[in-house]
Amino acid sequence: MSDWSPAAEELQTARLSLRRPTQGDVEAIFGIHRDPRTCAHNPSDALARLEDAQELYRRWDNQWRQYGYGYWVILCHDSDQQLGFCGIKPMELHDMEVLNLFYRFATSAWGQGFAGEAATKVTAWASLHVPARPLIARIRPANIASQRVAIRAGLTRAEHLDVIGSDGLDWIYTARPLASSTGEVISDQGPFVG
């Protein structure tokens, strides 16, 4: 079943436009993901070839086709320059169906609040349009800037849900308490019947 809505393809904030990626964004996908600084905390996400960016774009586009949401390209209202990407993707965490909040921005866009602004908009959109899937963010312990973005977007640390990811320990931040597939709410003390 798709949660697709035409309104999902474009979102707006005070300063930013968020739009569904197109084939024309492959160069920006490559440029941002080949910069070692943008993938310093998640080196497995780094891209070495333009063909890798093309494949990443195809995966993003396939998710949009299947679910009607995914990663958005972030731009300032008065510019066509891609600042970065922010969005959600379905995944499993501890046998629960969740949405993972993702954001990655060009270094030229760092320190201006763009990631927090975009992540806040995406978090609000997900809460309204995909409420059945709790929203989480997986963040490496040393990535203080990413932790600040998650907190600004309304997520809180849920250390009892931490997992080992592709690049090591991922701290988990959640937008709300998570319930397991049996309906148990997972609290800081472990599962309990809610």
C-alpha cells in the first residue's frame, strides 16, 4: 500500500524548498556523497564514482514510486543550488517497522540551520502522513551536529534501542515511544505492556 500524495513531492519551510529528486540531481548526489567530510561519520555512504550516485538516485526514485515518499532535495527559495538531502525511508529496528530520518548537506550549507529546518519539516510530515511507522534517527556517537539536528526536529535519545550499524554503534533518537510488533511499548526499562 502506498502512502503517496502529490503534496508529498514538494514541501516548504520559511527558507527552504524540499522537492522529490530527479535525474538532474545525480551530480549533486555525487558531489555531496564523495566529499569525505559529509560522510566522515558514515564512511560506508561515501561514493567514489558517478555511477554509484546514479544507482543511489535509482534506489531513492524506486522508494518514491513504491511508497510515495522518500528523500527530498533541499534548496533555498531563491536558488536552484542543491544544499543537501533530507527524508525518510522504511526500515526495521528491533523487529519493528520504522521510518529512518536521514539528512546530509554540502559543507557549504553547514552551520546555517538548514538541516534542522528541513528535518523538522520532514518529521512533521511523517507524523501526519505516515503515523503507523514511528520515526527514528540513527546517529553515530561522535556526530554532535547530527544529534543537535535530531533534537531540533523533536526527537529524543533512546539509548535502550542503540544498534550496531554498517559503520559501528548507532545511537537511536525517536520521535515517540516505539511499540514492538506484539504491541508492547518499549520503554527505557525495556518492553512493557502499554
